Amino acid sequence: MNINKLNNQFWKYYLPLFLVFSFSILAFQYNREKKYKADLLNTKLDDSNAMIFKYLENVDGSLNKLDSIIDESPYSGFRVTIVDLNGKVVYDNEVKDVSTMENHINRLEIQEAKKKGEGSNIRTSATTNHKYYYHANRFGSCYVRTSVPYDLDYNTLLSPDNLFLYFWIILTFIILSVLFYLSNRATIKLHREQIEHDTNIRRQLTQQIAHELKTPLSSIIGYMETLQNNPEIAEDRKKFFIDRSHSQAVRLNELLQDILILNQLNEAPASIKKEPVLINKIINNVIDDVSIMLKEKNIKVNVSLGDDIWIKANNLLIYSIFRNLLDNSIQYGGEKINVEISVTGENNKEYYFSYSDNGAGVNESSIPFLFDRFYRVDDGRSRKTGGTGLGLAIVKNAVEFHDGKISAHSFKNGGLEFKFSLHK
């Protein structure tokens, strides 16, 4: 796994997700406790309203002694207003002449009491210009509304307890610290594992390259030593050894070129330039370049691309994709076979290609390893057939460089198909 990608996922996705969850819990608890405090005050004011209405019932609606009862209230600045069912104020302990007060039927707490039996509101009084917490109850013949000044004391009373807030902030900080610590440990561990893995891969690759280079070099050295130690050798034998040395030197050069291409794809992809290329033209160039070999093995190539296909790509790498696939068919497919190259579809982002032949094919068990470097299938795919063992690895890397994917499939009756995509 890519270490930087893991870190980015943690900071980009998991951390914000945790913070959203944490603040959601905090907001839920804050509102829940705030509602609880408001309900607690409403309950007390409910009791006061009920007590006042009970007094009015007992004295047949007389308001004479109501002021003295209100004075005994434990609440500071306690205000009581009696409103009839039409909204007319009939009593207010802080206003002597209630006839000057406007109709209260549209007051929010009265409207809620009308609908639900009780209602609350916080606002500045139009009569006294003081801010109040109002609570009204509807009884049979009137509304009883009590209010207390919404000053520092009652503001504090209705505010949630900050203990949970502090607890949750500290808990969030602790959890974040633990997550950060565990993330760093996991990153360091994965980094070490990746270094080990990369080291093993490089060591294995170095051994494979050394082994692949050793074969042609040993052959060239052997042929040259034979010529050097036998100056009187016959001309036909001398020509044989020179031709064989040249053949191995060509193979050695191809191997080095393939290694350089793979290294550039893996180590410095940013240095590879892209430009508009015409796929149709590249395929025609590949077929022309191998036409002699195709003729020798009586191989027919059918191309079905339709219209001109332009993509932004690296010309050399696109050439290497189709060249290596065709070389693979020539070297291992056998004689008198057919090769099909076609476009199977497209969307807004990419083209889909199919390359297939009806040649010898490979065993199903070999399919997962076809794109591995230096992998060779037994029975007909040994070094005797030529090739570097890197052709299909280059194909896979070149496809992926162009943001595509590739897969291989074998046919029951022989032959092999490669399906791949290339980003437009």
C-alpha cells in the first residue's frame, strides 16, 4: 500500500469524519440539556400559573389580593398577566392601567397556548422595555401568563451545563492524539515493510537481469574465444560463429532497451512526454516493420478500428504496446494464424481495444503471470525462441502509464486475447 496515500486518506477522510461525529454528539447533547433546563423552568412556571388560576377560581375571579400573592413568589421580578380568551389584558401586576396595553392574542406564547395549552417565548416587552422569559397556560376562561426577567441569572439558568462540553472536548482531544499516534506507528511500520519489499524486489530483479544478461554474454564470449584460439578455422564455421555472436549481441541490446523503458516508466514517468498520436497510423507502422516475419510465418493481421482514433499519448510507448503484442504472436503463436486488432467500445474518457490470435495460446494457470518480468511459459516459450521476457511487462506498464487497464484471456480452442483500455 502507498504510504502517502494512507496518510492522505487519514487526514482527508477519517479525521474530518470523526470530527463531524464528535461535534454532532456535542451539539445533540447541548440542545438536549438546553431543552431540559427550559422544560424545568416551564414546569415551575406551569405550577405558578396553575396556582394563580386556582386562586381566581376560589375567589370567583377577584383580583384584589393577587398582588400580595405574587409578592410572596420566590422569583425575583416575577410578573403575572391575565389575558381573556379574546386577547384582552385584564390584569398585570406591573401595569396599573391595563386598558393602555395592546391586545395580546398575537403574542407567540399566547398563540402556542391557544393551540397546545401552553407556550413560551423570550422577547423584550413592549410595555416595560425589559427582556422577559414568558410562559403562558390556557385555562377554561382565560390565559395565565407568568414571566421572569431574562437577565444574567435566568440566562445562566437556561444555559446548559458546560461540564459535558469540557469532558467531550478533552475526550475528543485524547482520541485524536491516540489516532494520530497509531496512524504514525502504522505509517512507520508500513514504510519499513515497503522498504523491505522494495529491497527484495530490487534484489530479485537484479538477479533476474544478471541471469538474463549472462546467457547472451556467455555465448558471445564463447564464440569470440573460439575464433581467437582457432585462427585457422574454416570460413563457413567462422561465419557461423560471427552470425551467432551478432544475434546474441542484438538480443542483448534489445534486453537493455527494454530494461531502460521499464525503468523510465517506473522511476521517472513525469519525464515521458505526451502528444496527440493517431493509433491507426501506429498500428500500420508496426505491421510494416514486422511484415517480413509475418510473411515468413504466413500470419494474417486484420485491423478493425473504424474512424481515425486520436489520443494524447507517448508515441513510442503506444508503438511498443502493439509491437510487443504482435511480436508475442509471431514468436509463440505458430504459423498460419490470424491476428485480430479492433476497437470494442469507448466512453467519454477512454477507448477499449481487443488484440487476439488463434495461435498456440497458453495454459490457464499461466495467465496471472504473463505480465511479470522475465516470466516464460514452458513448452515453446524458452529463450531459444528469442525475446527478452519483458515484452508483456512493457505492454502492461505502457497501458497503465496511459491510465488504462489490461487483462489476458485464453480461448478453449487455442489462442490468446488481450483486452485493454487507453485514456483519451
